[in-house]
Amino acid sequence: MSKTVELPDDLLAAVSDLALQQGTTSEQIIEEATRRHIALKRFDSFVRANEEQARSLGIEESHVPGLVNQYRREQRNRS
């Protein structure tokens, strides 16, 4: 699938410069940047959802190391 996207001149120039420096194409730079942006947004969403879940369970950041250790002990005992 193909889509034409307009970019401001300064951004397009920066992409072109980077592509030249890296020996690749502007299209590849934009594709990689888009993939990274999507991955970052998905990760941010995952973190927010888990922060909300932790809050609803009364879990604070300081509890995490103990919970991780507890989980690991339980997993070892299963073996």
C-alpha cells in the first residue's frame, strides 16, 4: 500500500540530509521513524494501562521489587 504525505520543507530537508548521511533513502528514514513512533505510542499506552491497574490494586512503585521477588519464588516452587 502506498500513501503520499506532505512534510514541512525543514523536516523534509532534515530527512533528506539524514538519508544521505546514512546511505539510505528518505522513504526508509520515514518508514523507520513511523515504526518507532507507533511502537513508542503502543508502549506508552501499555504503561498507562498497567499504572492504572496498579493504582486500582493499591500497588505503589516501592512495592514492585518485593512483588517481583515473590513472583519469582512462586515460579521456582512450581518446578
